[in-house]
Amino acid sequence: MKILFLGDVVGRAGRELALKELPNLKESLNLDFIVVNAENAAHGFGLTPKMFDAFKRAGANVITMGNHTFDKKDIFPILTENPDIIRPSNYPEGTIGRGSTIYTLPTGQRIGVIQVLGQTFMQKNEAPFIHLERFYNEHPLGTDLQAIIVDVHAEATSEKMAMGFLSDGKASLVAGTHTHIPTADAMILPKGTGYITDIGMCGDYYSIIGMTLETTLPRFKGLPPTRMSPAEEKGTVCAVYIETDDTTGLCKKIKPVRLGAHLINT
């Protein structure tokens, strides 16, 4: 299978370019499956039902969220009723929405997508490692599922790498999100799992992780914080592309995808 995962979509700049490029990428890469992290799509904080529908129409199969899952209250019914959007699986029991989903392609192939929230430098939730191991035990790669995509929404690179090696041989791809800066370590781990510490964001990179300098720099100068606002000039799409083995579900090829104004395009 050919799978694409778009990193955090931030504000209008990231959203509009991602929506524009998704159909082109689907055709040019002959994609079977697309995942989009859209927790920052609505002016940097959360996602609206209208935006969810737009990503689905553009070709996204599954939307992942993160620590801003609940910033827009009107997304709650979508989280509850639609299996094509997930939030972190290690939120407390009883939290609305689902932490993983199984998507069946027209070919009959089944793809599992799960998201976990990191614990280092972030709000404390249930241990993400336990949730991943439980998912792998319930859904073995290559038998029950033909591919497994893991979204590790976390701050610490070490924690993301630990989850990558924990998942090696059990998932098709472990991809980091949340820090909004693409890392240069896209690789296939020893047992066949594709890995990247952070995909990077879809947004305006003339910014501080997608937010305007005017609303972000004062925080670093010790001034009273103001509400951050997304930079909304020229955008760049950051994604990771993998090809999987049809029998084992493991990764055969991985490469970063970058299209847009400010980063070196791939």
C-alpha cells in the first residue's frame, strides 16, 4: 500500500494549501490511504465540522487530533459519531471520541490508526506505551490488519523514539506530531517499521511553530503572554510517505514530502 500522513495543519495558511495539494498528491503518488493531523486547523486551535468535511472531500481517510482536540465544542458530535476522526487513546476512560479506528478500503484491506499523547512536558494521562501494546496485541500486523499507522503526539524526541522502537515490527509507521518542525530522521527501523520523530506542520514557516512573531516573541522576553495567533501568509505542506508490504504490512520505503514556500521542497 501507498500511504501519506500530513503533519499538524496550522491555521488558514496550512489548511488551504493542504486542501489544495491533497488531491494532487493522491493522484501523483497513487495513494491508497491518507491520514491528516488537523488539531490546529481552526485558527491554530481545534477543528470545526466544516473543516473536517473539507479534508474528507479532499481525500483524507482518517483525521487525527491531539491536545487541542476539544478546543472547538461543535466538533464533539463528529468525535462521537464518526469513526474517521480520532483523539489520543490514552485520555481517561469516558472521554468522548475514540483513540483508534479501523478503516476498510474498497479492496477489503484493513488499516488501523491509533494516536497516543506523550507524557514528557505535557499534561499527564495514562501511559501511552500500555495503550500501544494493547492495540498491537488485539490487532496483529499482517494478519488482522494490513497496515497500522501510529500518531505519537508528543514533545520529547526521546519519548517518540522510545515508542518507535517499542512498535518496531508491530506497526507500519510511527510518526511524531505536535512539535511542528520536520525532523531529518525518516528511516525504517530494524524490524521493518517506518519512523520519523516529527513530520512537521502544514503552515506558514515564517513564524514560531506556526504562530505569529508578534503574539509569540513577547512570551520569550518575559512579557505578559497574549493569545497566540497563527501566521497566515504563504504555507508549506509537510508529510511523510510510505510504501508497505502487502503480506506483512511492514514498511518497504519511507520519504518526507515537503511542498511550499519556505522549506526545501522534496
